[in-house]
Amino acid sequence: MQIVDNPVLDQLTDENSDLKTKLVERDEKIAHLNEQIAWFKRQIFGKRSERVVSDLNAFQMLLEGFENPDAPKEPEKKDIPGHKRKKPNRNGQDAITLPADLPVETTILDIPEEEKICKESGEPLVQIGIEVTHKLAHKPGSYYVKEIIRPKYAHPQKEEFGVVYAELPDSIIPKCRADESLLAEIITRKFADHLPLYRIAEIMGREKIKISRKLLSQWVVRVGMTLKPLYDEMTKQILASKNVFIDETPVKLQDQVKCKQAYIWVMVGGNEADPPYRVYDFREDRGHDNVIDMLKGYQGVLHSDKYAAYENLAKRKIITWCPCWSHIRRYFFDAEAGDPIFRKWVLRKIRYLFMLERVAWARSPEERLKIRQEKEVPIINELTQKIKAKLLDNTILPKSKLRVAIGYFCGLIPYLKNYTEYAFARLDNNVAERAVRPLAIGRKNWLFFGSPDGGEAGAILFSLVQTCRNLGINPREYLEDLFRRFMEHPMKNLPELLPDQWLARKKQPSI
């Protein structure tokens, strides 16, 4: 059979092939744009709590224009007779609780003398009691000058013997005109209440106390750098726990022309459900060397996101890496296009893992490990099997968020079950992410660090203040006591000044 070339047919075939290719590309682009629109709608109009789309919405994405046969029918409505609403019992939630030693200022409001005579009989009235009303009041913070008088003594006849007088107690900043109580107040306002120094100066100015912002900044930096040994001790305690949570966030660093981007890492460590210590570490960039330096010598469990620096340490068997399942869930939650039924199944399985973890953390460490091995490991195995099989599905668009989520999951498969082998490891890295939140709030207020030294000092003070907040300690009270004792405290007993040990010593009954 002789094949005759047909130029017209070949041309039409090529055009048809090109049109099919363009059609596929256009479909992929439309799906990708629809996915982005859905994400933006959720950010603007959706609830703050993340929720999976309903069954009906999922089926509508697959079969638009068809009703879901399995969708629950709307229940029939019926009239309910009216009833009286009971007053809610709030169990004291709206009450005011006051300390027993709160000062009381008494004001007596008496009626005029002419009203103390009965209008009917003309006889004087007799006092039969009092009506007492309590109101919580406020007056601006009080400042005072601490005057320290030191008598000077000398020999009455021999001046060469010199003058003798008492030495001033050691101060956190030598020869500083600010008392430790004022320094503690300034640092608490900046790193607990997130007030920038110019606002602190303005607040003090309303009390006719004028301190330049530059001097306030110098005090903060000097205090922070002085406390670095205590900060290093807290870092040492975290790394010694062999159970570390780590995350990082960008901050701005002032430069000659404009601010450049720097980073602050946060490390949380300890063998507890919510470890107390929070250590913040300022770095001028996000290089891998920073992670290696912070975790120098560490070989325990590390919880983090999928930053390549942590993954490299895991591949080199230096750490036991526990990637965050909350990040995995977030990727699948955002993947609204592709296969909604499969996506919903993955989210449901991940939700089961978190539910089992809540039960496991209510039990002993031994029971926790048993629950994880018997209940959670099979779920992870099932997820791994189904998601790896889905990776071969050609119906999922290459650039879709579902494909990205599947790729993210598959890259973590060797490490997903690591947390099940350690009693105090966690399913997620939410401990570190919660520790980042106060820093993000402060960043919106003080905007940037003025220098690398300022960034380092700020990280040191932020670590102490946020650790106090996590332990329920009044940061101002702790800092004032710390400042008065730090310079004379023996270095070998430095751990005694850490917030948790300070709190434990405070709770001990006095003899």
C-alpha cells in the first residue's frame, strides 16, 4: 500500500496538536488561578479558625451543577413554645479579684448638719451604721528620687590618713543615675508590653521626667550585654534537655541607607508539654552557619519546619529531626483544587493524629509511647502509602497546590515517625511558633534594631522577659531583684538566677 503525503492533513494534525497543548496549559492556568482566588477569599472573608470545606462544597468542585446524593437533608422545622431565659451563671468570670495588700484610700461622704435633724419631729438623727462602697481606682505611676547619704569620716589631726565612707552597692550599670527599679520598669515596658523607647520617654515626660531616647537605648544595651552570661546559661540548659523546638522570623536592622533584613531565632527546650525557657538569638542573616553555631554540639531531638539547614543536619545523622505536622496540614488545607475527596481524607487522618496526641499527653510517658506506636504509627503508614500512590496520578496538575503538598509530604517521609519514639517529642512545632508571636507583636511597635549590639542585647532581654511571662512571673519584680544581685553573685551559682529557680526559691517558706 502506497502512502501518499497530504500536506493539508499534516498541517491540520499539527494545528490540532498545538491547540490541544494550549488547551491543557490554559486549563492548568485556570485551575491555578481559581485556587488562588479561593485562598484570597478565605483570607478576607473566611473564619480565623481553619476549617475543611463541607461535603457539599467538595462534591460541587467535582460535579458542578449536580446535587450531592449523600448530603444530609435539612431537618424539618417545628414551632417551639416560648420560655423564660435563665440568667447565665458566669461562675465569677466577670468578678474583680484584688490583692489583699492593695492600699486603701478612705473618703467619708456625710450629709450636711441640717439634714441630720428629723423633718417630722425635729429630733436629731442617730447613726445606725455605715454604707461602704469599694471602687478600684488608679493614679499615674509614681516616681521618686532615692537619696543615699553616706557619712564621711577622717582623722581630726592627720589629713594624710584620708577619708572613709561606705561603698555604694554594686549596680548593673556602674555610676548610672537610674536605679535598678527604674531599669526593670523600662525593660518590662519594652519587651513585655512592646512599647518603643520613644513612647516610654513620652510617658515619663508627662510626669515631668525628661530622659532622652538615646540614653534609654544606651541603658537597655548595657544591661542586655551585662546579662549575657545568664543568657548563655539558659541556652546551655535548653540544649542539655535533648528536646529542642526552633523557628526563626525576620526583623529589620538599621543600616546606613535603609534598613536591611536580619533574623531572630527562637529556641525552646525541655522535657515538658510546654517547656519554660525561651531563648532568642539575633543574627544578621539566615545562613546555614547560624543554625550550626546555635546547635553546636547538640545531638538530641529537634522540632522545626522544613528549612534546609535543619534537613541537612538530619541527613548527616547529627540530630533526630521531627518535622512539624502542622505545616504538613497547612499545605493540604490550602490545596483546594485537584482532588477534594482525597484532600479531605488526608486532613481527617491528620486530625486523628492530633486527637490521639491530646489523649497521649494526658497519660504517663510510657503510656504515651504505647499510644503512639499502636494507634498513630498505623495512621502515618496509611497516609504514606496513599500519598505516595497519589504522586503517580497524572490527573493532578503539576503546578497545583495539591501537587506541592504531596511533594512536601513525600520529602519528609523518612522523618515523620521520629516523634513516636521519644516520650517528650511532639507532633508539631507549635511551641516555637507560639514563642515567635510576642516578637512579631513587638516588631510592629519598635520597628527595627538600631545596631547589631542592640539586636543582641534585645534578644537577651527578650529571652528573660518572655521566659518570665511563660512561668507566670512578674517580669519587673524578677528583673529588679536580678539587677541588684547579679554583679555580686558567684558565677558557679549562676543557674540560681534563672527564672524558674528564682520562682522556686521565692515559693519556699521563709524560716
